[in-house]
Amino acid sequence: MFYREAGQFKTTYIADQELFPVKQDRWGILLIIGFSFIVIPLIANDYWLQAILIPFLIFSLAAIGLNILTGYAGQLSLGTGGFMAVGAYSCYKLITIFPETNVILLILVSGFFSAGIGLIFGIPSLKIKGFYLAVATLAAQFFFEWLFGRVKWFYNYNDSGAIEVPVRNFFNIAVTGPIATAQTRYVVVLCIVTILALIAVNIVRGRIGRAWMAIRDMDIAAELIGIRPLTTKLIAFAISSYYAGVAGALFVFTYLGSAEVEVFDINISFEILFMIIIGGLGSISGAFLGAAFIVLIPILITNLPRMLGIPINAATVEHFNFMILGALIVLFLIFEPHGLARIWSIMREKLRVWPFPY
Amino acid sequence: MIFIQPFFDMVDDPVLFLQVIWEGFVTGILYSLIAFGFVLIFKASGVFNFAQGIMVVFAALTLVGLHEAGVSAFVALPATILVMYVLAFSVERLVLRSLVNQPDIILFMATIGLTFFLIGFGEFIFGGEPKMMITEELLLPYDSITFFDDMLILQEIDIAASIIAALSLVFLALFLGKTKIGIALRAVADDHQAALSVGVSLNTIWVVVWFLSGVIALITGIMWGAKSDVSFALSIIALKALPVLILGGFTSVRGAIVGGLIIGIGEKIGEFYWGGLVGGSIEGWLAYMIALFFLFFRPQGLFGEKIIERV
Amino acid sequence: MERKIGEKLLGVEHISLSFGGVKALTDISFDIREKEVFAIIGPNGAGKTSMLNVINGFYHPQQGEIHFKGLHRKQMRPHEAAVQGIARTFQNVALFKGMSTLNNIMAGRNLKMKTNLFWQALYYGPARKEEMKNREYVEDIIDFLEIQAIRRTPVGKLPYGLQKRVELGRALAMDPELLLLDEPMAGMNIEEKQDMCRFILDINEQYGTTIVLIEHDMGVVMDLSERLIVLDYGQKIAEGTPDEIRGNQAVIDAYLGVAHTN
């Protein structure tokens, strides 16, 4: 009976509106944040940081972005990869043009380029809905895949066609490039993702979040109560693309180290869509849950047979990855379309009366 | 400016222009076939089944796989149709039916998940390497005919593909429009309850739908596979069906044909005459931009039904 | 408490509306005065909902004009109608099914909430102050409509009668001058209807809101409204006070045997 709320009454609306009204939740979150910032950099090994935690955080950020657009505002987008690419390549050009400027600043600025592109591709959303809009976002996806692969200026005329991340420092500590340590990169990503996630949570619980959900649920009714559909959708596109852009920049600069445009192809768009479906549409915490799930599944599939002593080759792992992912998506949509976030809150409900289920 | 130049090039060398249009026409007809697969399922169940694309690949792979396993080509054909029938049946029963009351966006995402599953499953069974379509064994021609002193080259397989595809589309259009079963199918698409109440047997309809979708997937798979290899890259081509459907609407056979031709020819002309000016290979996205452009003027597609929202 | 009926608030002038070949409304004219409760009645399909849709900008009439607060206009976008102070509820409850009661009603306050994106992102500061101020306003409405217990329930899970009450709350949150109610009592039992009547009367008396009501229950109509018009096949066949309408032969004929009182 450690998870009871009895006795925690809210006497002001401010208190009721707080992010974590239940005291145990508040402690839980502070614990997780403290652990992430302090303990993990000290104890985690490079493999965990490089292969699991950093991509997990970056994907969470992209998933938050897509969740804002698709989960909250109800605008299906299959172009996340394209917007991430815009962020990554803007960042690359920015550091080429401004080699002295702080790289973290440039990463945050590159998001604005994505936001601008997002706005442009969001304009059709006034007249076009549902699948049709999804196909418009596919236009963005394929166009940017082409642009950053073919127009040489974007990758500084490299022979390889790839962009390489140079060393950049932040107060004399290497933050990007081959010599930057996993710990440093992890802390940078953690800080950026935490702040942006907090901002997302704030926006979503205020008037803009409600406007998005209204548009998603019934845009005619939303218009009739005074919400402007086009403005609301455009804001969703802009903010969502900003997050995708920053995620894209981080993806190349703090995770991959070098990249060709293919890393941002349609598969990544689908992956992130799957993250928000599994994690829970319309939930910021769901974005994290979904990202964790999808980052961990391939690792599990690779390692589990090995641990059990069953030989399995890399190609088969890939095949099973696709199969399990696809099956999970269908299963989640059939049985729990609100994803892991809903499963988690159901568990918390049960926890409230544990160990007395009646 | 240099972007106007291509127009002059077209006039300068009309035979070349014709060649490009021919190529576009062939591609376009095949797009229409793929699109028709989507239209059929959408008409029957109201679901936009993204996985239709992968079905085409599956059909082609099954055919080739059976042949490799020693089955003769003309036995492998009906065998593949049977396999596709079972596949379509399973998809409808297991996935589509369970999501009957969910909003469209959920259904669409489920079919995306299904596609991923089938890609993994297919690669697992058939292996990931590209395969050759058994065109010879199917008695399809592989020579070419030339006109205008060898300036205009038409591959016989392309001619065959176009004829087969066109015939299929005409047949299907007539089937849906004129026969009893076809009309019943449209009734079911409109309103299940009403159709039931006038005596339409849902089960018969579904059997017809599964069978048809299997046949279409197979024909499409053979034709596409004959032009390029049989591999999972084909599913990207299936994505091209989306702009076609946007132009043509999700429920119109005529639309699928017109949409397919517009996209196919438009793409080829765009790529050939303008592509080089901007770096080449614009076929990847040109179709989507064309569709987007049309959507601005008719958000429901050229042939789609106007969506009237009642409050 | 004396309801002071004021000047003309809304003027409907010679409105004609058709869809393709079907004429939904033919040359309808009437006035609505400030603070009155006005009813539109008529058999099914008479065009009552279409009339409301024209008033709040959802349908655009082929002929005629609407006067509202001194402004003439032929067409208004629904968003503008909301800004001008017109709110409405719908026959088939147009609530945001994915949101809670509280959020639905708070959504009605969106028009009045102005803090920009930067403060929203921060939350602490002006955004929170505005949020709390509007939360208080909405809580007053929740108290008024007696729906405290279902504050956090997703409205999709609520029974129909409660959904209609939440929808009323959302309309009220817009602080409207003119409230259009499309069959607010449909599908309700006696107690729920009594509650709704009470709410409507209170809204009119306490907030001074002008109300236009479509309703089939004649008892309710006769009790609540001061004046009404009767539509049949898109045409106005009578206008007047409840007593005048009760005895009107044309009206009785139009209804052809439908019970007049409950």
C-alpha cells in the first residue's frame, strides 16, 4: 500500500494542474532524472551509452515531435525522416559556414529550418485530410531524400556523398566528432532532450494542446468554438518539425558521427510512427516508452538467442525484427490503441489498491 | 531559361518523345493495376490496405519460388493464386475485421504494421536476394519491335504487359459495373447492413474479393517482375500507388486508370526532360509532387467522391 | 427576476438555402431580441437545423442576409461567428471525444486565452496565471451544471444525457451573447429534462444570454420560450407567442397528429 493518494488533497487549482499531483509520482520522476544525470554517466559503459541510451533519447525526441503532430493534432505524417534530414543537413551547413559558433547553439538553431519546412508542407493541411495529407508528407520525405543525396552543396561536395562530423568543443570539452567521449555526448543529448521534453509537456497541457486535440477530434466543432484550424495545424507542423529537426541533427552529430542521406529514408519515418503507436498516441511519456521499446527490440532479438545458445545469423535477426515489429503494431492497435502509456496508467491504478485488489 | 528548353527538345525529336511517352504509358498501366488492387479492397471493406503493395511482391515471389522448387510454370500459377487467396483471407479475418470500428487512421497504421510483418516474413521464407521472373516459362515474349529505323524501340514484353494489364482493367471494370456479383460488391461497400437485408451473401462477396485480389496481385507481380527483378524493392514501387490513388480517388476504377497514366507518363517525361537539369533521379518524388499539386485544386482527387461533412 | 427583453439582436432577412436541387429554406425572416428565449419548431426535416447552421456560418445561404449586433452579412465563417459571440450545441453532440469534460469546456475558453507560445512553453508566469483564471471560470460553469464528478472522465465514456450537459457547458464557456441550442433535450428522461430546463432558464436569467432553441417537446417549448416560429418544408408558417401558436390551424395541420403536450 505504498502508492496511495489518500490524504493528498488539492486545495488550489494550481496544485491540481501540476504535472505530477501525486507525491509518489513526483519523487519517482525526480529519482529518474537524478539517476539519469548523475549516476548513469558514472557507471554506464560505452556500449550502453553509445548503442542504447543515446539513440533512445534522440528517438524519444523525434517521437515527441511526431506525437505532437499525429497524436495530439491528429495529422498523420509519414515524412518524419525528411524533417530530421533537414535538421541534420542544416546543422552541417551551419557548422561549415560558422565554424567558430557553439555547436550546441547551431544544433538548436537548425531545428528552425526544419520548422520552416514543416510549415510549408503543413499548408496543404487546410484542404487535405487523412491519408491524402499522409501522402503529402511522403512528398516531403522523398523530396528531401533526393535533395540531400543529389545536390552536392549539401554535403560540401564530398566524394563519398556522406557528411562527416568534425570535432567541436563546448568549453574545451569535445562534444562532437571522433574524439568526443560517449559520456559527454550522452550528457549533451540528455540536457537537450530533457529541456525540450519539458517544453513539450507545458505546451501540451495549455491552450495550444487543447486546440490541437480539438482539431484532432472534430475539426468542424473546433472551428465553431473559435479555434482556427489552419493556424492550429500549422503550429503543430512547425513545432513538430522543430523537434524532428533537432533530433535529426543530434542523430548525426552526437550518435552516428557521419551519415549518408539514406539513414533518413522512409524506414525511419515508419519506425518513429511505430514508436508513438506502441508508446501511446497523444502522450509525451508514451514517446519515451515507445522509443525505448523499439530501440531495445533488435538488441533483444540479437542477444536472446545467443544467451539461449541458439545460433542465428544477422539476416534472420533483421527478418525477425521486421516481423515482430509489424506484429506488435497490429496487436497494439487491436488491443490497446493507447499504447504503453495507457497500460502503464492501468498498472498504476492497480498499484493504488495493491495488495488489496478488492 | 533552361527549363523551357526541354519543350523545344520534345518538338525537335518527336520519335524520342514518343519513346518516352511509351515508357511512361507502360509504367502507368502497371501503376493502375497496383492501384486497382487498393481500390478493390477499399470498395469492399472501406479499408485502405497499405499491405496491398507487399501482396504483389509476395505473389511474384511465391510464383518464382514454386517454380524453383520444381513446379511447372502453369501449375505454379493457380497454386500461387491459392496462396494469395489464403493470405488475403487471413489478413481480412485476423487484422481488418478486428479493427472494424476504429477510425481510418488506426486502420491505415495497422496495415503499415502488417506490411512490415509481411516483409520480414517474406524475406525469411524466400530470402532477400532479388530473383528473376520466369517470363520465358510463362510464354511471355522477350524480343523487341522497332519502328522508325530503330529509333523507336518497343519491348515486346512491354506490349504484352500493357495489353494484359489493359484487358484486366477493362474486365474488372465491366465485372464491377455490370455483373450481378460486381454490383453486389458495390452494395456491400456502401452499406453492409442494407446489402445483407436485400439478400446479398457477405461470404460470397468476400470469397470473390479475396480471389480477385489474389489474381490482380499475381498479374501485377508477374508484369512488374518481368520489367525489373523480383525483390522487396518492389514494395517501394507499390508506394507509388498512393499518388495514383490520390489523383484517381480510392473508389474509382476509371480513376485508377487515368491516375496511373498521368503519373506514369508525367514521371517519365519529367525525369527524362527536366531531371538532368536538377541532378537526375527525380522520379523518386515527382509523382508525389504531381499528386500534391492536384490535391490543391481537388482535395478529394480527380474522381473521388466529395466528402460532405454533416454536423 | 424580470427579464428585460432588449433591442433586436439578430435579424434573419429573407434567407433562402438550397443544396443542389433541394430547397432547405425558402425566404425565412424573423427577429430575435436581446435576452429573450426564442424557439424554432416544426416537423422533422423542416429545416430547423439548417436555419441554425446559417446563423452561425456553417451554411452559406444563396439569398438573404443576417444582421447580428448591427452588422449585416451574407456569409460568415464559423470562426467569426464564435468571435462575434455566437455559440451552439448540436443534435448529435459534437464534443471532443478524446478529451475530458474539463478539457472540453476549457477548450471553449480558447478564444479568450491569449498568452503566446513562449510563455506557454515556460508555463510558469503569465501562461499559468491565465490558465488558472480560466480554470476558475470553467469551474463555475461546472458547478452550475452540477458535473463536478465527471470532470476528468473522457467524454466518450459519458452517457448521452451528460454529454449534452457538457456540450452546453462548452458553449457557455465561450461567454456568448447568443446561444443556439439544437434539441438540447433529445433522448433525455423526465428528470434530465427538468434539469436542462432549469439550466436554460438560469442561463437566460443570470447571464442574460439570448437563447434560440430547437425542440420537439412541446411542453418544454411552451414553458421556456417567449416567442417562436414554426417551420414546415423550409417555409415559415407561423410566428408568435406560445398561446398564439397553440391555436394556429396551420401549425396543427403541419404536425398532423403529433402530440402537442407531454
